[in-house]
Amino acid sequence: MSDEYDSPWKVALERYFPEFMEFYFPGIFADIDWSSGYDFLDKELQQVTKDAELGRRYVDKSWCGYTG
């Protein structure tokens, strides 16, 4: 079975990430310095998990931001 079923969700999350954080995690959103930017760490996450035993995965999207 392909993991592509969640690709639209990932695209939407990347496109509307600040809005997502503001809606679901307003306290964390307020602490982030959005003017410094943020990066998604997909390649880094893949490197960490590529050799791991695969079972049910709960996270396959990671990001890095800055606080003010």
C-alpha cells in the first residue's frame, strides 16, 4: 500500500503551517519568531528512520523554528 494517501495533507500543512499552529497550538504559536522563518526537516527525519524497524508510524513530518 502506498503512503501517498497523506500527501495532500502534508502539502496543506506546509502551505498553512503558521495558521495550523495558531489554531491548534496558540500558546506555542505565540512563542515562535515567525519573522526568522522555519524549515521542514523531511530529509533529516528520513535519515533517522530509514534504518529503523518499521511498524506503525505516528510522525513523518518534522520542522524547526525559532523563538523570540
